[in-house]
Amino acid sequence: MNADLSQLPGTARLATPETDTDLAALPWNPHPRFAGVALKHLVTGAATGGALSAHLVRIEAGAELSSHVHEGSLELHEVVRGSGVCTLGGREAVYRPGVCGLIPAGVAHSVRAAAKHDGQHGEALYILAKFAPALL
């Protein structure tokens, strides 16, 4: 499902003291390591002096961000749309809109979007992921 970013509450525009950016116009970038995962780089470290980055992550139905670690960054997920499961530090958390996940630096985690079932189309899982310090 290729959702229009403007359909995702609270994520259509980025206002700063200098600019107002239409986030729907930003490109989706295929994740370099995980099939079925794409990213929109909403805020990069270049814009924040390396303090913070924010990325909209789209995980297609049934796809997974396999276990990985961000050694130097704290990560905060905000589930915007869809559903799935996040495994962090060996514990599973159900992801659905309104749920947040906090992943300390150095903690292994994975995220799997709910799979298609009963012949129905599954929905992609959308997460607003924030990193401090910046990931990119």
C-alpha cells in the first residue's frame, strides 16, 4: 500500500523557524538492508547539528526490520498507522496507532508488520522513528 503521507495524522508538514516543508513530497528510500522497508528522512542530523534525526518508516505487510542495534543512539518509535510487533530486549510489544516504543542505545530490536491473512490485503506499518543523537 502506498499511502499518501498527508493521510497520516500529524506528519504532513514540518515547520521550523526558517521553513515549512511538505513531507508528502519527500521521496521514499528503500532500506539498504531490509526488503519491504522504506524510509522518508524527515529531519537529518545535518539540520540539527547531529542532535536528532526523524524518519517515517514504512514496513510492508508481513515484512520485517530484522534484529539490529543502534550502538550510539536512543530510538523512539511512534506508531502512526497499521499494526505489528516490536521485539526489544527479548520482550514483545504490540504495535498499533498511538503506541510508542523506547529503544535504548545498544539494545537489539526488530519490528514486524502484521501479515496478510485470510486472502485480505494487509496494511503497511508506519512508524515515526526518532534518534538522539542523529542516525543520519
